[in-house]
Amino acid sequence: PGKQCTSQPRHCIDESECESCNAGQVTRGDEACTSCGPGQRANNMSTFCEKCDFGKQPTHDRTGCEACRGTTYSRDGTNCTECEAPRYVPTEARNGVPPFSQCILCDPGKGPNAERNGCTNCTGNNYSTTGTCESCKPGYIITDSSRKSCKQCGERKD
């Protein structure tokens, strides 16, 4: 496995008639080595191509997998993609979902933290209905701890 025959027809009689495939290539022995396609890596025996686990992508030479980093994620194990703000990338497993495999919005009342790897409560006169903290319009204030909406200030009595 992982070696191609150099003799014709492609049936190896002994090890001297075989040569190893290059990194990131595969064969079943009776066929020429072929490169793994985009988003795939060679398995450990170089006998077939496969995707990486969620939250990872194939290495440049397609011989292994590397974890996504920073604000990148991979839902299918083929490549790491940038997660666009205001979404965030969970960097730890949650509810059985691997790290770096999601790009999601924060719950209402919260927004992404500075690293965009988690959520934090909105503070000050800020609220969130869509997963990103925004300032209340002038004349409006936060009136409850959920920070999901702003209410117009009451009129002042003299």
C-alpha cells in the first residue's frame, strides 16, 4: 500500500518493482499514484484520500490535517474559512460540536468579544437583538438587564 508498481503490467512481483508515492498522493498498488484533490489528504497508508475532521483542513502537502486558527472555521474538514463579523468562532467543543467548526451569532443581549471566539454581555447604554452590541439611539435607554431593547426616556415632570 502507498507504493506504485514500476513494472508493466502494473503487478508488483517483489518490493524492488515498487516505488513510494509522493507526499499527498495515493495508490492501491496496481495503479499509478494520484494526488488527492482540493480539501482532501492522503490517509496514513497512502491508499485513499479523505477529508479532515470538522474544524480542520488538509496541510499544504496533503499528508495530514491542521486545526483552523483565529477567526477561521471548517464545517466540513476541507478548508478553513474566515468567519465574518459580527459572528464568532467557538474555540472549544460545545454540545458535542468540535472547536473551530462553526461561525455563529451571539444570543440577543450579547455581542462577540474582542477575539471573536466567544460572547460577552452588552454594557453601558448598548443592546443587542441580532448578536452584535449597538448603542441606543439618543433619547433611548436600557431599561432591563436582558439588554435586548431600548426604550424611550420618559418625559420629565416639573
